[in-house]
Amino acid sequence: MGSKVMSVQDGNLDEDVLRSSVPVVLDFSAEWCGPCRKMAPIMEEIASEFEGKAKVGTVDMGLSQEAALRFSILSVPTVLFIKDGKVRDQVVGLAHKTALVARLQRLL
């Protein structure tokens, strides 16, 4: 079974995130970041639970610096909640699944 979390890079940011017809939970992370690795399974769970209602994506800061600059991401992990092309909420640092789900549900 493959990942339900989409890989977002500079090239697909506009199409897959900003023009999405459903809300997007976008996780900015880095390979070297321990808390980011802890967030990965949480993002997978959210992607599975909200399949069809929302998208979940991850941006590797090492591969997509333009996306990080565009959203002024200064630390990882940072999770953005995007709806209709606009950032509606964000969480900086390691977060519990319940907190992330509550923020996502406000956008649905």
C-alpha cells in the first residue's frame, strides 16, 4: 500500500495545493529533523481518514526552498492549513494528531 500523502514540490505547489478543490494540510519538513519524522505517520493517518474530503501533502525543505520562501517557513515542522488557495491556519513544531484534526475539521 502506497502513501496517501502527496509529495509537494515547487513545480506542483500551485496545481495540487493552491488550486485544490478541497482543503490541504501541508507539512513542511526536513530529512534531518527528528520531530518531522515523528509527524510523518500522523500525516499518513490524517490522509487516510480524510481521503476524498481533504488532501495531505509534505514539502521537503531540502528539495523545495521556493515553496518554503513563498510561505515564509522559518522552522520545521510547520503545518499549514490551506483552503481556496489561502493559508487559514498553521501549527509550528511537533503537534498531536487531535490538534491537527480539529484545525482541519474547521475548514471542512
